[in-house]
Amino acid sequence: MAGMLRAIAAASILLLGASPSGSAGPNGECTCRYAGGDVIEGQTACIRTASGSTLARCEKVLNNTSWKFLNVPCPVSQARSKPAAGGA
């Protein structure tokens, strides 16, 4: 019985120490997930919310990563319009 308990304890330690696939960046950095991708801690992403898109930064809170919404609208790039051909 004691041997079985030791085996269960050893297996539990191995499982707890293993990180799930995709939970860290390529260099072991902590990441936040959004839209099927990873954002490394400290970086920002434009996240769609019920009140529109807003900028959020991936931060660590109590040893877990979380999004901190910055109350800043997402940057938008605008294409310059070309003058119409055959102008006056």
C-alpha cells in the first residue's frame, strides 16, 4: 500500500510540474491568450469587448497572467486615398 501511495505522489508531482502545451512563449516567458494566439507578458493587444475594441496589456497578477485593460482605443491605421484619375 505504501509503495502505491509513493507512486501516486510521484506521478502527481510530475503532472503538476509539467506545463500544458502553448502556456509559455518560445523562451519560457509567461503569456496571455487571445484569439488563438499567445501574447508575451508586457506586450499589448487590441481586444474586442462589449463596449468596443480597447488596448490591453498582458500582466502578471498573483502569479497568473491576466489582461489589464488600458482604457485606450486601439490604434487604427488609415490608408491614404489616391486622387481620382482624370481629375479636373
